[in-house]
Amino acid sequence: MKKIAVLSVFIMGAAAAVFAQRPVAFDRYFIDQTMRVDYFHIGNAKEEMVTLDQVRVQGVWAGSRKNLLDEFDNGKTYVKVYDLASGALIFSRGFDTYFGEYQTTDAALKGTKRTYHESALIPCPKAKVTFALGHGTGRTPSTPCSPARSTRPRSPSSGSRPAAGSRSSSS
């Protein structure tokens, strides 16, 4: 019985250590808007590349303001946002992509390259950030699909082209 109690305490302690990342204060790093990063995911089963299409600021942030760091290791791909000034991880989210599904097909295994247009939604940062898209978990370093890019999003009024199906801010 003592072994079970000790094991239970060990498991609970290990779980607490895993989930003990410091919380990120939303209002310190973000404004209440959504930044959409559109990119092209290109490749086959053995190789992949990501190229930036556009960065847009959209309506209010509909995601969590409290749980900004993903703790659940869901998905093959991770988006991570780092504060450029401090290097602190301020947002992460795991997900799967259509491209990831394509990599398992016969065509991809035979080397046929395809391109998928994908998007990542993150809270809109107040200052410059490093946006990293790669493989790995929310708690461990990712393997980037492409070089990280420092960016400050452009609003629709600053010259970025509108996204398909979106309305301009003047309508």
C-alpha cells in the first residue's frame, strides 16, 4: 500500500512540474485583436518548407487570455511566439495541418511535392515578436520548418492586401 501511495505522490509531483510553467500575462504582451499569419506549406513525405504569404490583424482575440502556453502536446506542428526584447515564450499552440495529412499519402511517399495554404491565429502582440513554426511540443524546443521571422503585424489600413472573404475596415 505504501508503494502505491509513494507512486501516486511521484506521479502528481511530476505532473505538477510539467504544468508549472509561469503564466503569461495577456495584457503585458498582447492587445485584444487577432493576428493571422498565412503561409504556404510545401513538400512531400521527406521534406518540407514553409514560406510566408501575409500577416493580417483581424477582429478581437477569441482565444484564451489565461492559457497562452499550450501544455497538452496536441498535434505535430507548433506555433510559438517569443517576445523579441526578452526572448520569453509568450504564446504556443499545437495543431495538425492538411500538409501533415498529405505527407502520409502514397503520392507524398513517392516524392510528389504539393503546396497547401495554411494559417495560424495568435493574439496580436504589442511589440515585435519572433514567430516560430515548427515540429515539437509546447514544452520542448521546436525544429523549425523555416527560419523564424520577427514581425509586427500590419493593420488593413497600412497597405496589406485584404484576405479572401474578409471585409475592409472601411465597410
